[in-house]
Amino acid sequence: MKIRQSVIITTVLAALTLSGVQTAFAQAILEEIIVTARYRQESLQEIPVAVTAFDSATIEAAGITDLDAYVNLTPNFIAREGFRSGVTFLTIRGITTGQQGFAPVTYVVDGVKAPVLDAVNQGALFDLERIEVLKGPQSALYGAGAIAGAVNVITKKPSDELEGEVHLGYAEGNDFTSRGSVSGPINDVLSYRLSGYYRNSDGLVDTRTGDDLDFEEQAAFRGRLLFTPNDALSIDLRAAYSEIDAGAAKQERLPDISFLNTFNDQTQAERGILGEENRDTLDLSVKIDVELPFATLTSISGYLEMDQDLFGSASWIRPPALGEPPVIGLFGPILGENAVAPAMGFGPMGPTGDAIDHFQQLVDDIEIFTQDVRLTSNAEGSFRWVAGFEYVDREIVNGLTLGTLNPQNTSLNFVNRFDERNDEIWGAYVQVNFDISDNLELTLSGRYDEDDFSTRLLDPATGATINSLDESGNPAEELTANDSKFQPKVTLSYDWNENLHTYVTYSEGFRFGFFNTGNLTAPEETKNYEFGFKSVLFGSSATFNGAVFYIEYSNQQQTNAIATPPFRTTTNIPQSDILGLELESSFRITENLQFSAGIGYLDTEIDGLNIELNAVPEVTANLALDYAQPINDSLEFFGRFDWRHQGEFILNGGAFEIHSVDFINLRAGIRGDKWSVTGFVKNALDEQYATEPNNFGLFAARSFSPPRSAGVEIGYRF
């Protein structure tokens, strides 16, 4: 019923809005959004790519400070937070995340790719100019990994005049936040921008004994220097650093699987070990643009270093927990009073009567170097092109330790595995745009990518290599593999007039394979057929865009948790089909009121099994109302209403059925020329859903979305 209501509500509101009397709104004009989705500046309404874009005004109005906020404003896009802050499961157009593999989208910040899943959600988003969400395979330009799309995050550039802002906020859970920036010129050819973010929160989720589960302390800083000695040369230096100390392994242990979609006192978490994760991220880049007579030469070099360490519960209960029958963890009973470790068949761990809990520790050390060099032709003329070469060197060490722990901090490890994974990737790409006539454009794109990747098992104490078994069952110090693919894209777009553009596209997507704790997972491919349109209505007061697409999906990478080491397994689903629809609209109804809405529909099926794909809601829908009204010559009232519907979906091949949810966010306040006071409520309906459930046989646990939160923010600009 909720799905049907969402479709009806969104469609009716869009129809009522777009069928209004044109002359009544002729003076209310939407601001044009310029995007760089195809490596050159183009109008959002003219580019033949399905893009949902958020400019700085929308980012501020909607309070977008994290990944979830813009995902929930994008049809056919969902994000599910896992048991650790460094892993967010993304699903876009039916294509989702395979744990330890590459993300389904290529994530780009200021032109620098972050080719690792952990870097997609690095923490807070702040001081942004624009966010562009490209939907559908973008592999022909962005390379392997952009099998479902790409996300471009563009931060604000250094300014020519001194400017700055500061924002202070407080919300439920003793949640203090501050963010700010300052920018200006150093001299005639050099300008700077410094920005930062800080948060300290007790969190919104407590255990039965009142301990904070989702606490967080986060500090992030970013600096940019822009050197422009003349019109032909630009050098942009960027450095960012963040530290996050947050609650992790926050799962609730369920009485049984029937409680999967229930959130009440019966499912409140218990803990003997409070989980905690520390994440340090260093991100450096330099972008050089050289204007040549016929093109722009661009070089983008990036370096990313991430260190992550998590320690938390692997029983998700508070010992002593023996009873009739005994409470079971990953390694047997959770021992209580008058029980000692030898009962489990192991040596003594402490005095009789000690409570013994189960723990997990995960360590990730990530180091990545990227280099992209491209030539982009001048925009003039009927023939335009982009050609480039990219190189990525990626080294990742994953460590997993599982065992038991007593109050004396004496541990007994059952699993202590460290894997080192290396990827050496290179790609060459080209795109040409040719105006066949004044109204017809042909775009041909193609890219070849190759990845030589390897893995080896390490001794965590010495770093020495431990032999693994290769595909033939023979001992080997290192397992190696190679994946490569040419990824074409063909688009034919037609301008019916200056307000209506249509396009048809055939494109192929690709995602590299990977080693999952020594097991090789095959690469996956898609073939995408798409028809889309973009329109401007009512004298530039409204836009109405849409796309219909069909995807042939081969070798989907699927990761599931299992009850035995290595506690996760990745398989490939041979063939699936995805049929989808997206509609998006914005309407500046008056100078004071703007409406926007979107709806996405997906019909997926695994060939031969007659079941849908994991983590794919049939319907996602969003609606927003922005309102501003002057109070007097110097004060203005403003408000925003956001609604998001996320339909039901399954996980683990149907073992888990996740219910639908509706989220409402509210923002309202008063602002003057330089200051503002904003009150907000996130998830006003206090709806939650299971984001990452796991069934370990004798018990189940789930990660979950956050509850309702309300707060206030004060801002000042100069």
C-alpha cells in the first residue's frame, strides 16, 4: 500500500504543479545549473546524461552534510550504513556494493578519484559548490567501477575577495557541531581557502544499561591554494585531513528473525564490549590546467592514505549470559558466573567466575596513488573531443582478529588473518561529440581498462608471507589475476527546440574482480539501453526530466555473511535483468516557493530463479518544498520540507525482507544579510529499518538506520 501511495502522491503533485497556469508564474525563473559530468562545462538541462545535481543553494537549504542526505534526494539510489563507519553499501539503479570489492559508482572529489569503497564515505560534507550524481554506466569516461554511475563532489574554490562563514549547531544526543571557512587572495596570482568541520556527539542510541553506542568525535580540515600566474596556467593544490573516533559494531541482537523490522524495547542493544572505530584519512592532490591554442591539457595527481582500526563485540550481548538454553555467540556459549574457558575446550583464561565475551578487531591500511592526464578540446565548433590516460596504484592491508576476552583483557584468538591486496590499474579513454546538424549530436566514447591485482596472506606478528592455495590447490606465496575490458558508449541526442532535448544511449559497464580473503571473485559487466528526455517549461520556471532504461547484468558480485571463517563469502550471479524508470521535476512556483520531486521504479529479476536482486527497492520517491518570505527589509523567514519514500527490498537472496520507510526532514529559520538561525528535525516520523542484517545460525544481528533527531544551528557570513 505504501508503494502505491507514494507513486500516486508524487505523480499527482507533479501533475498539479506542472499543469498550473503558465502566465501566473512567468516571472519565477529557475537558476541554471552548470555541470562537468563530461569533463567540460555544460548545462544540466542540455547534457544527454541522467544527472541529479545539487548546487550550493540546495546543499545549504536541504542541510546536506553527509552522504545519506543527497542520496535520499536522488531516485533509484539508496545508501545503507554497515556495522562500521567506513563501509556504506550503495545501490544505484539496482546495482549494489560487493564487500571488499569496488563501489558500484566512481566517487570523485575535485577531479580526484577515490578508488576504494571505504573512501566513498569519508565523513562530513562541508564547504561544497556542487554535487553531481550521474546515473547509468559511466565507464566509458570514468573507467571500471563506474558500472552504475559516478558521483562528482566539487568543493568551493579560493575566492578573489576576502570572505568566510561559521556555523555552530547543537542537536539531541549532546551533538555539538561547528563548520566554517575563510577564503581570499594572497596576492594578484595566488589565493587560498581554508575550511573545517568538528563534531562531538554522545549519539542517539543507548544500550539497556545506558551506554552510548553511536558516539562520534570527528575533526576534518581542508586547504586549497590556487595559483594563476597568467590566463594559460592554473595550479590547484588541495590537502585534506580527517580524524574520526566513532561507535562501531553497533548491531542489535534479535530475539529471533521475526523482529527484523521491529524497533522497541525488546530489540534494544546489550553490550559487554562497546565498539569503537578510529579512522585517519590524508588526501592530497594537485591539478594543473594548461591552455593550449586548440585544447586544455589537464593533469590531476592524487594521494590517499587511510588507517582504520575497529574493536567491538562479536556476541552483541552483555555477559554473563548463560541460561536454559545457553546463549550462543560466534564461538559457543557466552560464559557467565562459575564457568571457565576450559568448558569450551581451550586453555584457562582467568579465575573461575569470570564472564567471557566474544570480540572482533578489524584493521585496514589503505594507500592509493592516482594520475590522470587528459586533453579537452575547445568548446567551439561542431567537433569536440576529450582524450586521456589514467593510472592507479592501490595497496590495501585488511586484518581480521576474532576471539574471546575476559575482564583481565586476556584474549584467545580463533581467527587472526591479515591479507595484503595490490592493484595496478591503467586506462585510456576518448570521447568525441559531433554535431551532425544544428539539432542532432552524436557522442562516441570508449575506454580500455586493465587491472593486474594480487593478494598474499601475512603473518600479523612478523609480516612474513604465509602460503595460500592457488586455483590448482598448490601452495603459493602470492595469488595473482588480471581483468581487462573495453567499455563503449554511444549517444544520439536531438534538440526538438531550445526547451526539449531527447537522447538514446547504449553503454557498457564493468567492475573489476577481486580477492575475498584469498578467494577470487569474477568481474561483472552490464549492457545498458536508455531513452531520456530533458525539458524546460513555463518560461524557465520548471524542468521535467526522465529516463527509461533496461540493463543486462552479468556476473553480479554478491557478498553474504556466514557463520564460519572467514565469515563472509562472495559469489557471482550469472545473469540478471533490470528495467527502470526515473522522473524528476523542479518548479519555481513563485519567487518565494520552489517545488521539486522525483520518483524511481525498478523491476529486477535473477534469470532462472524468479527472485529480485538484493538491496533494490521497487520504488523510491522524494519531494521537497522550499519557501522564503521577507519579514521586513532586513529579515527573511525560510523553511524546507523533505519527504523520502524507500520501498521494500530483500537481502541475502530473500532471507531478509526489509520493510518500506518514509523519512521526513524539516528545516525552518530566520536570516538577515549576514546571519541565520535554523531549527531542524531529521527523520521526523522516527522511522528506522535494518540496513545490514546477518544470520549466524543460532542468532541474528542487524545494523540499522538512525532514529529522529532535532536541533538548531546558528550561522554567520562575512
